[in-house]
Amino acid sequence: MAKIGGTIEDSVRMCYAYRQKERVIFQHFDGKRVLTMSKYPIQAQVLSDMLSLRGMARNELARRTGLSPTAITYYCNGQKMMSLLNAAKIARTLDVSLEYLATGDAEHDVSRERLVSEEEFSLVQAFRTWMEDSRIESKMSRHLFLRGVAGAGKSKEIRKAVISHLEQVGGFYVQHVYDGGQILGVALNPVRDDFEYVLAKEKDADNVKRMFVFRKDDGWEFDGDVYEQYGVKYLRDNLDRQTALTVLDETGGLELLCTGFRTLLYKTLDATPCIGAVKSMGDSNPVWGFVRQMQDAAPAREEYLRLLSGTHNTKFLDLTADNVEKTRHKVAQFVNANLHLQPMNPPFAHYSPE
């Protein structure tokens, strides 16, 4: 008996045979030409029979599989063919094999031996994601920027993707500086292989001198001179090193009013692929939302985002609590592509059946 799980290649071959058989059946069903609106009569018949046998409505099948009721209706009417992934979901829900779903042959009605295991089903899902990502990689944007509310983890995801390749990466990141567990301010640090990459740290003589946002009795204050000094230094160093990728962490705020920095920022965007985070604004941000001068940066921020979207061919990813893994995968893919690292293997590359 053929099983889906020998290798992923077996699954793909079976899916191909399934598609071919449906086409042949459409032309000659029980030896006769079928004059029907159903393009896939076997699929339609098997699904209808199984739903009737299980006492399950189409809407219930849709709910259990996570597919749309419209898709289930198409499948049950034989108007559209199921993809391998959707066929696996339906087979699991109806407790039948993919062979039986494809052929309707009684000998393959093996609910007594489930052929779609949890591992095999995960492989099918992972294979589809990998194929979609491979198509995305071929048309990669020049820059990638993460958006999201304060605390979403934008800077953390960028760090995770580049930390092992700092010899090829430059730019800057922001570090939250603490004093006895209470945030004292924000410092600007370089991204390079001979400097630590720590997003939060207790104050010391080194990071305090690079603090460009600091707490005052009546609120938060932005020091443009400090940002200009270190921001220009890090971007100039990055251009001199000719790095393969530049980190631009937490941009889109008052730093855009620093003339020298802004000039080098746009020069960097022209010169090298960049990965960065767009600074979140408003009261949700415990620091930037309360910097007194922030409203002064609104026009410059609007121009910056417009140029990123248009002139500089930037892809924006919105990071939320619900899509962390998906976003992490796309960030890693972008970094790997620009650093010319070994392409990510398909998720089933090291799978071997028992």
C-alpha cells in the first residue's frame, strides 16, 4: 500500500498521479464520456459519500479543517481540485487515506490505518511555506523594515538574524540604558564584530556618553548633538567598510532633523541593502511617545517613509504577537540572501522515514 509519508517526493508524486487520474476520469468515467459540470467527479462522489457516512455537514468540515465553506462547496461539487495540503487536511478530518480520497477505491478505505501522520502533515505544510518563500526570494526588495507597536520585538528580531554575521554587517542599534532597573535613557551603539550587541544594559561610563535620549524631571529630552556625533560616525564607518548589509535600528524620529546624519542615511540607503525598524510613535511608546520635541519631526518622518516606500524599494513587515515566527523566517531569509549565505534548506531535507 502506498503511503504519503515515505518521503516528501512520494507525496508529491502521489499528488501528481491524483491530478492526472482526475483528468482522465473526467473524460472517461466507467468507460463513457461524462457530460457533467463536475470537472472532478470522483472527488465529488467520495467527499459526498464520506460526509453522508460521517453525518457531517459541509460547514462542519470547513470548520474542522480551517478551510472556507466556499472551498468545500467547490470540492464537493467537483468544480475545483484540492491542493495536496487541503487534501491532507480533509483526509485527516474524515479519517481516510489520501489514496481513498483520490480514487474512491474500497481497498484504500483504511481508516483502520491512518496514513497522514502528524509529522507528515507538518511536512506538507512546511513544504508549501518553503516553496512560497523561494518565490519571494527571487524578487527580494532592496531594504526590509519592521513596523509594530513599542515592545513588539522589532530590534530583537533584527539582532537575532544578524548576530552571527557581524563581520559582514554594519550600521547602528539603540540600547536602552537602565539605572537600578529603571530606564534612564537610550544610547546609540555601532553594529560591528568588535562591539557588543546588547539591547538593554545597566548604565556605565561608556554607554552614558552615547545617550541621545535621557530622562529629565519634567519628561524626556532628545540630544541632537549626541545623535549627530555618533550616528554620522557609525554610518561613515559603515560606508568605509563597504558592508554587505546595514542595520538601521529605530529610525523615523527626531534623528531625521540632524542634517549630517540624514544626508548619510540617504547615502547609505543608496549604497547598501538595509534592514531596520521604524520607530513607533504615540503614547504606546514609553519613551518616544513623551519626548517633547517629537512633533517637530513629523514632516521629516513623513518624507522618510515616503522615500523608503518609493525611491528606495523597501519592504515593510508588520510584527505582531501572532506572526513572530513567520516574520522571523522572512527576516532571516532577507539577511541570508544579502549576505550570500547558504540558502535555507527545505524543511524536509533531513527527513527520513522510519
